[in-house]
Amino acid sequence: MPEVTYVAADGTERKVQVPEGRSVMQGAIQNGVRGIDADCGGVLSCATCHVYVDPDWVDRLEPPSEDEEDMLSNTAAERRDGSRLSCQIEMTEDLDGLRVQIPETQS
Amino acid sequence: MSDGLVVLGASYAGVQIAVSARESGYDGPIAIIGDEAELPYQRPPLSKGYLSGKVDDAALPLRSAGYYEEHRIRLHLGTAATAVDRRGRAVVMADGTEHRFDRLAFATGSRARTLPLPGSDLDGVYTLRSLADARRLLAAMGSAERAVVVGGGYIGLEVASTLVTAGCQVTVLEASDRLLSRAAAPPLAAFVTEVHRGRGVEIVTGVQATRLIGEEGRVTAVESTDHVSRPADLVLVAAGAIPNGELAVAAGLACDQTAIITDACGRTNEPEVLAAGDCAATRQGAAVLRLESIQNATDQGRAAGKVVAGRAEEHPVVPWFWSDQYELKLQMAGLVAGYDRHVIRGRADSGRFGIYYFRDGRLIAVDTVNKPGDHLTARKLVASPAGITPEAAGDESVDLRSFLKAQQAAI
């Protein structure tokens, strides 16, 4: 099962196995990774699952949709190069080892 | 040993209370009691992606079983509570067992309102609230050819959109004079009505169902006050929800009918008892406000969980809500009641626009259609004391985010 490393704002790392087809957000919520709120459950309504994807991984993801783009400009923490909504990153075997950093705040 | 926190209701609000209590530093025992057998799960998809096949069972649990173990949150699922003994500080279960508590939190949610229609017990007649309801409805949808949805609220319309997309002939009967009469303002309702009609849904307003007709125990038609009998092999009664506050009423807590009255932090009139989510109504001056939404369950649950940890904090929040119908993402920010003016930002016929509602010149609510970024900005604008003028809101050359930033910089 592919593994995701969640890096908290204070630098603490947490590795979680996330089944293929599930999102990086679901992996965090199901396992209680703190700092990802996901208030809307993953339907592009809240922008509270914002993460910074590690620079090594950014280009290996499908680019954000127009709606995700629209929301990334409205996240609580500042938008950076690797900013994504983690509910929109679906896990595949190719993403085994993905690293994402969790911002200071989601609201 | 302390008896700790007992949460009644394995719901969104219930789980949030437990999670927040732990995250806020509460270290005592936590038990969540729920009458359904499943791990606490997400409800919004049940009327949306679950029925269209986009969301499966495995995606529904709010947290994994391991999460509860790790955070020492005991789940008691599949048994109903029958009474709350406040003096003895215990919840009495249907099987006779008791759960003692120092602190009790009601998160019992709401249930589908049923209508006293003759024929309601026929096969083919459904309500939608629980996962079990959604499974039954999903199983029936495959073979349904003609559906009648009784009630033109969000759940009825979401299911109607899925049914008609799947090739079913659909009628929505709404008793009031327009769709979404409780949940949305007329401008959004009018747009939604046109979309449904454009997809071939028959929308009938000002008409009440009077009787369900059946043959051999199965529904075959719906009769209504317009003296029409509409053939149907599937009927969904989507007539709103009733808060599950009966145990609180019986226990003598202050309630508004069956909604449990709380303050802004989820505290009831009894110091050891909290309530959050659909079953709770927040006191606002002389009135009470009850909202049925994930945002409300989450925010009230968070506040109540903090109270358990000894941190009562009031945070003003802008209510928000969403609905998915067809390819439309409808998002509502703020409360529209009492608006005296509205402006449209963008063009409704483009399928991407916003409706900005004002009262006495102040922005109080915003509905957006397929504009998720604007929805997020709108929540901040509604919360902002400076707000935005109707003129600026309606002018697409005014960039809302820059406008908000300039405003925040000026404070």
C-alpha cells in the first residue's frame, strides 16, 4: 500500500499507509493526522485540507482543476508553489513515498 | 475513577465532541453511544455521490476504528439508549445496561419527518437519513422508472437530480409555493427550479401528496391535492427533519419542542449536559436558531468538546452549507432571512455566478453556483464588519479577494 509522509507545521513526521483510490486527505482524517480539518469531507467546499506538496513531488501529481485553483487562492494559510487541497490528490502506487507539509492553520 | 464523558449519538457532532475534547487536553474516559451498527460515517454523500456511485461504503467512515482506539474513545454501537437518569448520572440502554457519566453530550441528530399519508407503509416508499436508508434507496433506484419525490428541499432535489440523470422520470411535489422554501431565498430557488425543469424533472409547487396507492403491497401512484394521480414505482418522502431530543425532554432539559436549547458553547441549562448538531438549538436573544448542516455540527461539536476540556470559547461563525445537483455546486454562506435587496454577480445563464443578499445595506448572505473560490471569500466578507456594498458586489471588475485584502489591511 502506498505510503504518505505528513509533516506537521512543527516538523514532526507521520507516515501513513493510504489505500490506492483514497485521497491524501482521507489518509490523514482516518488516521487522526492533526492539522488537516477537511470540514466538507472532500467535495471542494471548504479548503480546510490544504497541504504543501514537497517540491520533489509537485510535478508528479495531476494538476489542480479550475475549481481547486479557485479555492487555493482562498486558503487560510498562504498559498505557495506546492499548495494543493489534499482531498484532490488520489493515491496511486506511483505516489508511494509522497511527502506533504501541513500548514499552520486551516481556518 | 471518573466516569468521564458520554456522548449520545455516533454522529458528526458526536465524533467532533470527542475528538475536540481529546485535542483540547481532556484526558478522562470517553464513550460514544450510537444505535446504528456502522462506524460513525459521513451523511452528506448519502443523498449525493453515494447514490450516483461516486462514493462507496469504504469512503464513508469519519475516522478509522484504529483512531478511536488510539485516542481511547470507546464506541458502543448498535444499541439504542432509552433514558437519561440525570440524578444517577447514567444513560440507560435498551439492553438494560447503563453508562455512567460525569458529563453528558447530546449529539443525537435528527430523523426524517414522515407524513401521515395513507399508504406510507407500501414497498417502494423511502425516506433518506441513514446509511441503511441510502442502501435501500440505491438498491431500488436501479429498476425505478417513475419516481415521485415528496418535498422540494435539498435532499429531495439532490435525489431527483440523480434519478433523472439515471433515466428515471421524476416529479417533485412541494407543498409550499416554491422549492427550497425553508432553506434558500427565492432567487436561488428560482434558478434551481429552472435547472431541474430543463433536465426534465416535473416540478409541482403548492401541491400536497394526499395518498399513496399500491398494488400487492407495492406503491404504484401518488395522489395529490391537484387531483392528479401520478404513477410511481419509487416514492421518496423528503419532508424535512425532526430533532432527536426526546430523551432530553424526558430528562427535563430546556428544549424547544424536541430541540435541545444551548448557549453558543453547546451548554444546556444543566451544567453537566452539552448538546451539538441537528438536535441542538442555540439561544439567540429571545429566539433559538437550529441549523441542519455539517458546518454547524462541526463547529458546535468543537465548542462543546472544548467545554469538556475546560475551555469554553465563543467563536462567531458564518454558517455555510452546500448542495450538489447535476454538475452544479451550490454553496451558501450566511443566513439569508430578512434580506431586503439582492444583486447578482456574473450571469445566471453562464452557470457560474453569485447572489449577494443585503439587509439595510449590509451583506448578510451569499449563494454561489460553481464559484467555490468566491464562496470562501464570501464567508469572510459576511463576517467582516465593513462588508461590501451592493454596487461593488455586483461589479465583476471588482476583484473580491483584493477588495477583502485591502479592507483587512485598513483595519
